[in-house]
Amino acid sequence: AIYTSDDSDIDLAELYLNLGKYGNAEKILNNLIERYKSRYGDESRHITRPVTLLASLKLIQGNYSEAEKLSRNAYNTNESIFGKRSSKVTPALTVLADIYSTIGDYDKAENAYGEVISIQKEQFGSEHVELGRLYGNLALVKFYNNDDYQSVEQLFLQAEKLIGKKLGSLSPAYAETLKNLAIINISNKKYNLATSYLNTAGKIWSDKIGRRNKVNSATV
């Protein structure tokens, strides 16, 4: 595929979003969306990526109703074109899951994350690195929704195994998973195990970014 100026704009907008330069990202995304609407119409597959990124931006800004509307539109468009089991629907569905998790609608969040995980495994196999993050997100939602300890721990352990394998056991993402394992073990009064997880996570953060994450062994 030819890399176009539109592709460059989308990538630049995503970079600005990751860097926290939300005004720059929003301006580019709105311009892209209007350009795509004029060129392809309101329900083209081309429009779904910038719309999904804009939904992520609105989520970060706390505009949950607009974020849900945008991500739902992107999901519906891709579902109608590619089908509900296509990986094309998962970016928007993941944003919807993130929205539901953020606003405390945990049942909807569980369903959305579960659907994304099912599609990702079907399309890319059980070793895809993105599954690690999704397992962790689903585990947190189940934890907040007061699901049983064993099912939550199992998901976090799956996340730990996959992230460790794909990103390495010294990555910040791995440390974040250990922190979450510590939190659920604190809630289950398994303090020694929680302390072990936190100490390992703290060392990773200290080595990588020069400081410890705000949850550390002193919390126990």
C-alpha cells in the first residue's frame, strides 16, 4: 500500500495524542474527518480510524458521551463493512470498553473487553501481545465489579505471562501488571505475596524511569 499524506497526518495525530498534545491532535483529526467525509461520505471505512482516535481523545478529556458516540459510529461502520468478527471492529470496541470501565459501567465493560479478546484470539492467535493489555483491563474491571478473586487473579497471571514473554520481564508494562496483582492480593489479605510483587515492580520502575510508581511496598 502507498503511504499517503493522509496516513502521515493520522500517524502525527496519534503521536500528538500519545505525547499529550491534545489540541494539536484534535485539530488534525477534525480536519481529516471533514476531508474524508467530503471525499468518501459519512460511512466510509477510511473515516473510522481518525474517528476512533478522536473518541480516545474525548475519553481522555472526560467528554464521555461524545467519546461513546464517536466510537459507536466507528464500530457500526466497520461492522457493516467487514462483519462483527473482523479485527477492524476491535479498536473502536476497545475504546467503548475503556469508556464503560471509566464511568463504572462494569458489566458493559466486561462484555466489550471479552468480545475484543475473543476476536483478537480468533484473528491473531492466543500469543498476540495486545492480549496481555486486554487481559489486564478485563481483570481490573472484574475486580472493580467484585468478581471472585480466582478469576481476577487468573486473568492477571495470563497478562503477566504474555507481557513478560512478548515485552520482557523488565518492561514498565510488566511492572504495571505486577502492581495490579499486588493490589488484588492486598484486598485478599495476602500481604507477603503483595509485597513481593510490589518490590519487583518498584525495582523495574526505578531502573527504567528513575522513580517508583505511586503504589509501592509502603502501601502494605
